[in-house]
Amino acid sequence: MALIPFILCVLFLRGLGKVCGLTYKQISVIFNLWIQGAVLVISGLFLWATIIYRYFNSNDISWIYAAILYFPIAYLYVYGFIKMLCHYHLPFDRAFDRCVIDLKMLALK
């Protein structure tokens, strides 16, 4: 059952890679690691920026408390993304192979 979503994902990435002129390994690293990681970081920082904006817009001190409480989470988003980029650094073949090894190790647990 879990094989069908995986096959659909592979077909999607192969098609996207073909359109962009990239190999499957290249598009996998770019899409699955870089783009999805960046979306997570941007969404985390957007929420923190929204909290700050709400404070300046309303002058309600409770928004500052929310910003202070949320800051460590926003920091972890950015820190985690940087660590991930360092772990899966280029060249593409190396990053892809390392990701496959890590996923296999996770599947064994």
C-alpha cells in the first residue's frame, strides 16, 4: 500500500527533472531537501514575523510574550535547516546517496 505514493512521487520527480533538465538524483535533492526545507523555515519565520507584526499593530504586550516564547522554535527551524544543508552538501550524487543511507537506517529502527 505504501508503495503507490512512493511510485507517484518518483514519477512526479522524474517528470519535473525532465522538464528542468535535471537527473533524478539532482531533482530529488533540490525538491525533497532544499525546497521542502526552505518552505518549513519560511513558514516558521513567517509565523514569528506575524507575531511581531501583531504586537506593533496592536501594542498589546501579550504579543511580545508570544514572540519571546516562539523565538526558540523559529531558531530551531533555521538551525535545523542549516544542519541539514551541511549534512547533505553537494555534489548531488553524494547528497542523494547519503539521504538514501539515512532513510534505510531510519527504516531499520
